[in-house]
Amino acid sequence: MPSFRFLALACAGVLVLASCTSGKSKGTDQATNAARSFLQSWSTGQYAEAAGLTTDSKAAAAALQAAKTGLGATKVAFEAAKADVNGSQATVDFAAHWTIPGVTQQWTYSNKLGLTKAKTGWQVRWTPAVVHPKLKAGQQLVAARSLPARAPILDDRGKPLFTNVDVVTVGIEPKFVHDIRSLSATLARVLQVSAADIVTAYKKAKPTEFVPVITLRQPAYAKVRSAIHDLPGTVFQTGTKLLAPSAEFAKLLLGSVGTATADALKGLGPGYLATDQVGTSGLQEAYNKQLTGTAGVTITATGTHASTGSAEPGGTSDARSTVTLARIGGHAGRALHTTLDVAAQNAADAALAKVKKQAAIVAIRPSTGAIMAVANSPSAPFDIAMQGQYPAGSTFKIITTTALLERHRVAANVTVPCPGQTTVYGKVFHNENSFDLGNVSLQTAFAHSCNTSFTRLSQKMGDHDLTTAASQFGVGAGWALPVDSFSGSVPTAKDDAERAADSIGQGRVLVSPFTMALVAATAAPAARGSVPVPSLLTGQPAKAAHAPGSPPASVLGPLRSFMRAVVTSGTATGLATVPGGPVAGKTGTAEYGTAKPPRSHAWFAGYQGDLAFATFIAGGESSKTTAVPISTAFLRALHG
């Protein structure tokens, strides 16, 4: 491209450039202005006006429009030099800058306008080369944009989690539908979709339009084919789609890939189109730029033009030609290496697959903090595993016990009363179904989850003891992970009665399944006495807004014995015989709402070797009948 020096003159997308010389002639100015006017009209899409300034207005108008259409350009801008006049002829060097949709880099090239002085003034001598120096008669500029293959999301071993899978999209074609009410009802029942959504889409569609209902993997489609294939109005499209190992595999965490949404395009910024396949949720959307890469484009002059040489025997004087004018390279995306363990994730998904209530399992490796699995039941409205905010119930007794044993407020071998009901600071507390164990060891009270024992013992604690103990397990740390997460909240109690409620995970205590999985991981021997810093991406440990402390070493020994007793003789004996080694943990039943009697969430938080996990069921009521069996199913699937 010529090296121009700026002249302070710009107009509607045309910047006029010139060498710094003196003595501008009238002819030079007129030729320069003629070139300016032509380029200005071209840049603003006034093709007829631009063509009228040339020696062949009909051919010029068609060629300028064809250039925009062939390139799909949204804009073209020019830089022009001062005219070089020689009698009745002149030339003007210029640079063109084309903006092609979905490509971040402009296509820029140098060219030259030839002008002839006519009676009416200077005119641009029209040839196809005015558009591009290599464009010939009969050719058209064509831009072929391509987005590189999407980079993979990898598991903890570096293997891709998403692969191209054969799918069938079930849809309807309105003109063939006999009874939309009946058809939508049948499709809704068989495919587990909304009949109302089908009817709405049907009413908006044209008669011959394909109206998608659901996209299924080939094996899933095979199971329902006989029930829907012959229904009047149903149509089907086959293809491939980038999918995770199973339909539920870390679905809400990983997200999905599909046609770009408005939000996804906004997050990606310029250089992407509404037709692109990009991440639309989860990690796929959070790391869209890294995974998607950037598009490139190849620009060609394509068409027929007169041959300059002799025709081949039996040939013609016109030869089909495609000449590559430019290539603007795109950039491939970069893989995202997660800490997800495929076996753990599959086991967690399988354990929740048939759970109708909203439920979640989070698994963490205590020795490293790596998040191994993030699973939600099919009915979960969002990623409750990471983002949910729920009362902890008796799983919080892990933290309460730490606060009691620290600084010897209570001895580990102390005997405590466990009545069916007790009143602490004017507030009544009761055990589940008001069971009464009489006087028992603190370990037994923990293993059987005696609310009355722990609310009474809360009177031995200071205002900040629970908050301090919670921070020693990472609660409230505010971890900065690649996805939104809730690390828990334990505000200082407003009064003694609230502190008693907090001691059994009620009051204002709030946690997520992720929070409790990290609490269990901190208690595990593999964590070596400190809070494992969680990570979801390999080599990228989360930063904490509030650095956690560490539970006292003197407390961890007794605490682990207590947690093991929960499984061997307490409320989680259903986990005593699972494969994979001894399990230790704590069950929890967390009351919520204003119903009489109150409804309850169900919890289990525990560890097995270098695996810590939390299982949560919203409205699950008794942990013995929900959280413990689901945790059992998880460990059996993992080690089976």
C-alpha cells in the first residue's frame, strides 16, 4: 500500500491524503474532488450517484452493488491521495477498507482510480479493476467466512468432554398437521416437553416451515420413534451436535452449545454472527471467546471472463476462474481444562437421574481442592449445586462441634443430656420425632443428631464462636470460581436464642451443596488440616475474598471419630457397607418455610478417602430416607 501523509480533509468515510507539496493547480484540485465525490458516494451506498461520475454508469452501478452483495459487507471506507494529472488524464491512489460481518479484521488493499477530463468535468474511467485491481469482467467479489472448530472442554485427564454426537431433531410442519391439540398433547407426553409451547410455535409458523420441538440423541430417539414417527405433521431432521457424554452430564455447569443468542453475542463482542454455534450457558458461555476462537475469511474473484490466450482444443474463449485475492486468518480457540472426574460425575448424575425433587451432589478432592463433580437433578431450575442457598441443618454440627471443642469449652468425652425437647433462652427445640436418648456421650449425641444436646451446649459459646469456626472450614470465603457459587453465610447471632438455632444449622445459617462438600473436605484426613482451595479449572485455584483459617489440629481427631460414628452407629448406617472404603460424615434435616409442621430439606456431607461430597434434596424431609440412600447410590455407582 502506498505510504500517504495526512492532509486535513475528511468527508463521509473518505479521507483525502496527499504529499506535502506546494502549488496546487486548478486541474489537480478538480480531479481530486471528482475522485473524492465518487468514493464518497460509493462508501455511503449511493451507487447510482457514484456510477454517474464514471464513463459507464450502468456497468459501474451493477458492479458496486455486486461487490457489496458478494462480500456481504456492512461498510467500506476509503483513503485517497491527491490526483496526479497529466493533461486530460489523471490517476488517484486510494486504499479501500471493507468491513465484513463476523470478521474482526478489515480487508484492506491499495488501488488506483483513472480519470478522464470530459466536457462536463473529470470522470472515473470505469473498468472492473476500479473495485479491485485484479477483478476482471464477468467476475464478482466473494467472501467465504469460516469459524474454526470449537476448542474442547477437557476433563481432569485432558480428554474432551464434548464430542460430535448423532442427533435427531423432532419437529412439525404445519401444513401436514390434522389436529394440533392432539398432536401437541402426544408429543408432550412422549417427549416430556410443553404442549403449550408447541401450539404457540405452530401458530406463529408458516405452513411449510420446520418447527423444532426437541433434539434427541439417536439412542433416545430410537426409544420413542414408534410412538411419534407416523403422527400426522411430525417431521424429522438428522445431524450432529457437540454434546457431553450424557444428556445430564454436569449439564448446568458445563452448559450447552447452540445458535448464538443475543446475550452470547453481546458477551463475545464484534466478530461473531447470529448463525454461529457458540456457548449459550455454563462454562461454554463463560469461556466463549477462548473456546470459539475467531473467524477468518477468504476473498475471491469468481466468475467468467474473457481468456487472454488461445482457447484449448474443444474449449471456448471464456474460462471459469476463481482467483484468491486475500486470506484473513482466524484463530483457533484454546481448550479449557477442567478438574471434573468423568467417573465421579457420571456416578453423581446417575444417583440423581430419577430424583423428582430438586437435588444436587458436589464432590471435591480433599488433597487438592479439585471439584470432581457438580450434579443437579433434572428438575433443578438452576445450578443449585453451586449457587443454592439453604439452611444447613444438622450437617452444621461439624462446625458447632469444632467451636465447642476448641479452647476446651467442652471435652470430647463429655456426657450430655439428649431429651426429646428442650427450651433454650425461651425458644423450644426438639429432636426429629422428639426422640429421647437420655444422657449420652457427645459422640453419640453427634452420631444420632441430638438437636437438644447441641442447642443446650450453645450456651457455652461466645457471640462470634460459630462464625469463626465456620470460616475455618471455608464458609463465607467468597471463592472466585469460573461460575457463580455460594460459599455460605453465618452472620453473628442477634441474640442467644438465634445462636442456639444457628448451632443446629437453622437460624440465619445458609449454605450451598458446594459449601458443605468443602466443609467435609476440610475435615477429611487427606486435606491435611486446612481448607482445600477449590478449583474448577486445572492449575487455577480460586481466590478467596475472605481468607479462611484452619480448624485446630486438636479438634480434627475427635471430630473425625464423631463423623465416622454417624455411619457405623448413627443416622447414616446405610453407608456402612458401600464399596470404596470407610465413609465418615454427618446427616442433616433442615427446616424451612412457615408450614405447620415445618417442611425439611435433607442433607449428607462426608468423605471417603480422597473424596469429599455433599448430597442435598430440597424438601427431602428425612435424610435417612433420601440423602443417605442417594449418597449410597452415588458411591456404589462410583466404585461399582
